[in-house]
Amino acid sequence: MRVVLFVKDPERGLSQLDDREWDSAMIASLEHVNYLTLHGQEYQTLEGKLNLDAGQLELLVVRMNNKTL
């Protein structure tokens, strides 16, 4: 299934982060995870929407601060 990630940013608003095919195992893992990593950056998943008109799953994420102390 096609999965589109949208990132919510306080300064830039909502923008598309990624768009790719996920297999059923990756989609099923969403039941057990709250965070995902893309291009070395960690994001927290906030909510998901199954868009039947577009035939895709849309996930809303926010960027996590990965700075080490």
C-alpha cells in the first residue's frame, strides 16, 4: 500500500515528507510503534488516515529533537 508521511512543523505548517510503497508487515507494525526514522531523523507518529479516494494511508508525524546532551 502507498503510505504518505506528512510532517507538522510549527514554522512551515503541514508538508509532505515521504511517499512510498509499504508492505503489509510494515503497516502492521504501526500497531506497536509510536516513532519512525527517516533519513536519520526521528519522527513521532500522531495520527493516521486511510484515504480511500487516493488509495493511500496518510500519516501525520512531528520531528523529534535528536540532539545529544
